[in-house]
Amino acid sequence: MNRKSFSDYRIVSKGDIDYPERLVKIKGAPEKLYLRGKLPDPNKKTVAIVGARNASDYGLTLAKTIARILSLNDVQVISGLAMGIDTAGHIGSIEVEKPTFAVLGCGVDICFPSHNSNVYERILDYGGGIISELEIGMPPLPYNFPLRNRIISGLSDVVIVVEARDKSGSLITADYALEQGKTIFACPGRVGDSLSRGTNNLIKQGAYILTSADDVLEHLGLVVDGILPKKEKDISTLDYFERVIYDTLQKDTLHIDQIVEKVKLPVTKCLNVIMSLELNGFIEMTINNYYRRVE
């Protein structure tokens, strides 16, 4: 637990002009919010990205990539600063220097988990906010976290669940979202995989299937004449491994096995990087696992 020493926080009470209108409408709306930084802009679309703490590399890459694309299209990303999917969602926005918002299960003067201290600070650096209904100094007690999930869903237009076990905080967030009349997207996973049971069950119960960030952008109405917004094409935003694979596809269309052989990366790592590049619109699969660059 990392305790911050500061005085730059404020309290927004229900009835104040800047108390979030989205929260006013929910059952059990908090009487007041403690805030560092900013609250989400009420005039912009807001999406929650939540999921398993012990997430897979696939899930982490997917959450980060979706957050990145949504942020680049002026959609605000909100989560809970927890390990795993929550953190990946925040990082996706931070990497493109866009606002993201964290709702804590402790006082806003405490960064929990403590190793997310850098993410906590960068949320503030890029115009986001650290939010809690709990008083300054309140430690991260277990029973605080399920309650804060109603604020995460309440502040959002859409809730995305990336990976979730049968019983998880992410499903509590989804339950609150249903109660609040919010839209839920769930990422499908392999049958029998414990990290996919929660999301696959959400889909069985009627949640939208998420195949890419475009699904959410389209649902939010962020289209012009039926055309989805363009994805990121600035190669300066690519990390080292993304750039290696992107450069490998400079001239030729290559099969996934050829890419793995050329870049000398483990297969799982290579697949995750390819998925990130594909979701961001840098490369595309033509047929039978052959990939090429999108110019």
C-alpha cells in the first residue's frame, strides 16, 4: 500500500453542479466523491474496461489495445486500478497520452496495489482522475471493492469485460451495469478456460460479443456516413516488438510461422503482438494466417 502525501484533492457532493449526472441516476449513488485530477467529461462517451487480476497475456494485450483505440477516438476509459485487466486498460490510454479514470476501493491518497504508483501518477499527468467515495486515509479493505464497482459502471456508457472467472469482481461490475441499464460487451474465450467462463456466461445471458474496439465505437454511434473512425497509423506509437514485426512485413505477405521464424520471438508473444497490430489497423490477415501491412 503506497500512501501519497498531498493536499490537492477536492470533494464533490451530490447536488454540486459538477457532480456526475450519470451517477445521480443510479441506485445508491455516493453522497460525495473525493477526487484528484478531473472527473470524466459528461459530454464525452465513457467506457469501463474490467477483468481478471490474474489475466493472460492475451487478455492484457487485448485490454490495452482496445483502450488505446477507444482513447484515440475520444472515448474516455475508466477502470479500478487493480492488477491485470484494469491496469492494462489504464496503460492503453496512457500510452497515447489520453485521459483515463480510476475508481479506488480506498482513499484517493492511497495507491493500491502499491506497484501501480507510476500508473497512478501518469493518470494525473494526462488529464485523468483518481476517484473514490471513501474518506482520505481509508485503507483498501476487501468489502470496499465490490461497492466501488457500482461507481465504475455508473460513470460509464458501456462496460467491457475482457476476462473473468466464474466468481469475480468483474461480474459484480457487470451486475451493477445491468441494474443501471448499461450496455455490456464481453470478450469470448476458449471453452473450458477458467478465465473465459465468466465472459462466456455473460454472452450466453445476452451480453454483446466484442471482437474489436470497432464494435464499441459503432454501438456508441461514433461513425460518419457509416464509416468507422480511422485507427492509429502513427508508427512512433509502436513499442519495440510491434515495430519489429511491422518492419518484418515491409515487403512481403507472410504466414504466421514465417513471422515467428524471422523475428525469433516465442510463439505466444508473437501472436499477442500480431493481435495488437491487427486491432490497431497496422496489419491485416489476408487468408489462412497470412499477414500484410496496411498502408
